[in-house]
Amino acid sequence: MPIIQSVERALKIMDLFDERERELSITEISKRMNLHKSTVHSLLKTLQEQRYISQNEENGKYRLGLKLFERGNMVLSNLDLRKVARKHLERLSAMTNLTVHLVILDGQEGVYIDKVEGSGVTVLYSRIGRRVPVHTSAVGKSLISTKTDAELDQFLENYQYTRQTPKSISSKEELLSEITHVRTAGYSVDNEENEPGIVCYAVPIKDYSGEVIAGISMSMPAAKVTDEVREHHVGLLKECSTSISQDLGYEYQKI
């Protein structure tokens, strides 16, 4: 089936907006899309009529509209995983005073689908709906660690190892070495690789069939990490993951 150009352009316009570019002028949009202003204006007018784009009356710039928020909430409300996991995430955060995340894999990136903010640390990078590289995040490493070697090799084809911090993994060899450790340890670590001063631990979540469908992570200040702290909190994460997986129908074998 052919791609409908006008629809593709409209979607690409909405993709221009992010945390850094919350508002854009028609000139800025025109330059980034490499389109004439009249064409961009028509697209924006259509998106504005449907409330996917709104315009700031004070400066004339455009921003994402409330319709996206409404549709986003509908998607999230339909995720049984999020509903099942929520009470467990809240309990874990309350027990530790730390921020806890629920992440799924989408393409070559993780996507935050839920977050419970803890009082013990403020995590600036994460927010619901934001994407996170798998090679710099504990939860990303956890999600891909259960893939077979062949699946992992295919997954990492043309992968970009962008450094988020000086401690970020920067090559396939480094990532594969890390994954080997994750498989042995049963949990993954982000050692200030995604955000300076923040260490994260993560474990996977399984559905009724035993397939890994998500991961949960816990973030804490790097200065507070000791072997005892790590062992304690990883244990809590594993208990939380087990509870969520069981609520999703997965049966753990009793030894």
C-alpha cells in the first residue's frame, strides 16, 4: 500500500516537539520539514482543527494539543500490564522511598509506561512516554538479556551506541559482555550511564506464557550505593517482579 504523504507529513510535524522544543514557529517547522510555509500552514491548520496541535496566542508558536493527551491516556488505560503492575510499583516505592519505573521494549528502545516517584531521589531523565536507549539503561539491558544470542545479534544490527554520559557503553562488544553478566546475576545495572549521579537496578517481568514483556527498575543516588544496599534493593525488585508476573498468570516453579 502506498504511503499517504500528507498524513506522513502531519505525523512528522508532531514528532518535532519534545522536552526541549515544546513550542515551534511556522518558520522553524518549515525549515525542519524542508517544506514551503503554505504547505506547513495547511497541515497545522488541519491538526489544529482536530486539537492535535494548538497555538500559543501570545507568541504565535505551535505546540502539541490536548487530543494527544486524551489518546495517550486511552492507550495507557488499555494496557493490562500497567493496571496489574501499578499497586506493586507503589508498594515498592513506598517501602524504599525510591523512584520505580515500568518499561516495555519498542523497536530498539525502551519506553516508560509508568513511573512512581520516590521521595529519596529525583530522576530527571525518566517520564511516562519517554524513550530510553537499551545500552545505557538498566531496564533496557534487562529486557534484551533474555534474547537468544541469535536474536540479540539481529536486534543490535545497525544499533547506535550514543553516549549519554562518560560512563555509557559505547560498543557492541561492551554491551554483549554486560549482557553476559546480567544473565548470570539475574539483574542489570545502570551505573550512572544514563544520568550522572544516578544508579539503577532492573529485572524483567514475564507474562503467563513465560515471555518477558516488560522490566521494572529502581533508581537511587550513586553516593548511597554499597554492596549491602545493592543486595537488599535487588532482592526487593525481584520480589516485586515475581508478584507482577504471577498476577499476569506466570507460574514460577517451586524448588
